[in-house]
Amino acid sequence: MKRLIVRQHGPPDSIETEEVERPEPGPGEVRVAVHAVGLNHLDVWVRRGVEGHRFPLPLVPGSDIAGVVDTGPRKGERVALHPATSCMACAACMAGQDNRCSQYRIRGERQDGGCAQFVVCHERDLLPIPEGMAFADAAALPLAALTAWQMLRLAEAGRGDRVLVLGGTSGVGSMAIQIARMRGCTVAATAGTPAKRERCRELGAEVVIDHYQDFRWKADVVVEHVGAATWERSLKSLDWGGRLVTCGATTGHAVDLDLRALFFKQQRLIGSTMGTRDDMRQVWLAVHSGLLQPVVGARLGMRDIARAHEALEEGSVAGKAVLVQDL
Ligand SMILES: [Zn+2]
């Protein structure tokens, strides 16, 4: 079978195609014929490299995978894959905090991902795709929805809370808007273009804000993933007793913090990465109930991965970029 491979960090066109043996499932595993892979900003970090961080190269990219089970009793079932695995045996895993496991490995980051004709995974990682949902739509959901779900849970976003979502048409942003609305919150979202702001409204944001403006919107919860470029404005938007939850630093990781405002206003800063298996179960229930809609902004072939990376880096896609199978 064919697969894409990141051998060394480099520009978008440095991702290679290679021919390898089709993988055979081990005990408890199934093989899945891949139909679509959703891209995340993580794909850009893996390809480019991150200072002070080592990725286990060579690596098959792609965290969000959708396809058809190819082996065993569930053969023929349309599925998405849980985007990460853990040891399932340590104290964190046993306590339902699998995303704190020292063996936690996101597909396409610490283990091979889905940009291939076939992948193998444990049967417990299969997420059945709702009837009528396209593979590309299913592949747009797991990682971003899981990430946003845990963020709003940790921030205790509840009925009547004002939630400010940065980058409302990004993967995490588009999910955070919808999940915050599900939790009964009032939502404002930032976006860089009129078209993106319109998309935020369609997703449920009552207030939309120009991402590049000097915005300040009093919020009980701020959903951050942009980092240095928006940090100061995000903090200034945070009301007394507010919670700022962050899962990323796309524009830079070094930020300033005035401790006086933090303690005087009794605010909380919360770090969040991915989500637990229980979060994923709830996300997938919401997907099956039609409460959580995928937001696909671009659909390309896997062979066009370089173009997809360029679009991600430009921020020109409103929603997820998804690669469909053409290897
Ligand atoms: Zn574990």
C-alpha cells in the first residue's frame, strides 16, 4: 500500500510518498481502509518541527481518520478513529484521565497517523459514523471536537456564561462555539474576514468580532488557542471570576501576565490538551444527535498535502482542511 511520510522537518513539499506492506492487525485490532483524513495545526508542527521538541520521525502524518473496517466481524462498518491511544493500565488511565497518561500518543504526532491506504487500530478506538455523514465530514470532527469539549468542561462553562472563542472558524473554534451553545452560554467569536465572521454566526455565535481589532468583550470564559498574538486582548476580556482556557500557541508561546489582575479579579488560567475517553463518548453522542456539525472548509486529495499545508499556514481555510483518499 501507499502512504505519506515525514522523514525530516521541512517545507510543505518535503512530505514524501512511499510503498510499504499492508499492515496486519494484531490481537484486539482491526484494519481500516482510509477514506479521509482531517488536518489540524498539529500537522504543520510535525512537518516543520518545533524548537526543543523531538517528534519520532519518520512519521505518517494525520490525526483524524475516517474509513471502513476491513477485517473481522465489523468489516464494512463506516468509522472514525479515536485520535490518540494510551496504556489503558496506569493510574491516570484507570482514573479515566487517559490524556494524562505518560504513554499518551496522538496519531500523526507520536505514532503513525492516517495518511495511508490502510491503518490498524484497536477495536476500542472505533467511532461509528452516523448514517448519511460523509467520510470527509467525519474526519473533520474527532480531535478538534474532543479538544474543545474538554476545554469548556474544565472552564466550567455553564448556563448564562459569556464565552469568547478566539479564531471562531478554526477547528477548535468552530467546535467551541457549538459546544458552548449546547451548554447554554452566550457566545462571541473572533474571525479575520467578513466571510469567516458570517460563518461564526451560522455556527451559533451571537456576537462576532474582527480578530485583528483591539477587541475587548467581557467574558466569563475565554477559549484561547492562538497564543502570543491575542493573549493580551484575551486576558483583558476576562471578567472578574473569569476562566481562560488554552490549548495552543499557534502564534507564539511566550506571553506576559500581570499577576495583580489575576489574583485581584480572582481569575483562573487553565491548560488543556485533547480530552478523555469519556469526553469523546459525549462528543460522539452529540455528533449522532446532530448537535455538533463538522465544518469543512477545504477538501483536497492526499497527494495534494503540500497545498493543504500551505493553506493551513496562510489561515485561508474557514473550517477544516480534509484530505480524501487518492494514493
Ligand atoms: Zn496510561
